[in-house]
Amino acid sequence: MQHECLSDEQVSRYGRFVADPTPEELERFFFLDEAALAQARMRRGMENRLGWSLQWGTVRMLGTFLTGLPLVT
């Protein structure tokens, strides 16, 4: 017997930002402490460091990675 854990609405929202994060949420989830800064600095290139930091904050906020990050120009 199959059991659904998530509603259709929850599935559609999973791994996505439902609304723009507030300044408080950005500060809470995307602030890089010393350990996170050390990890980010190990990445090659500014784009990689930015991408790693974005994924790090997203995992903290949403509990999953983003798929298809926007390109930084």
C-alpha cells in the first residue's frame, strides 16, 4: 500500500522559494560563519565561491539543493 507523505501543494513547493526571503531570513540562513567562509574560500574562482555559498544557504533554509542555478554575469 502506497502512502503519500506530502500533499500535492507541498510537492510543488519542495526545493523552491515560495516568496522572496525577508532580510531577517537572509541574515539567519545565508550568513557565513568562519567555518563556512573557510569552505567557500577553498573553491576556485569567485563564481564557484558564490555558487557554493548560495547552495549552502539554500540547504540551510529549504533543506535541499537548488536545481538549475542562475548564471552570474
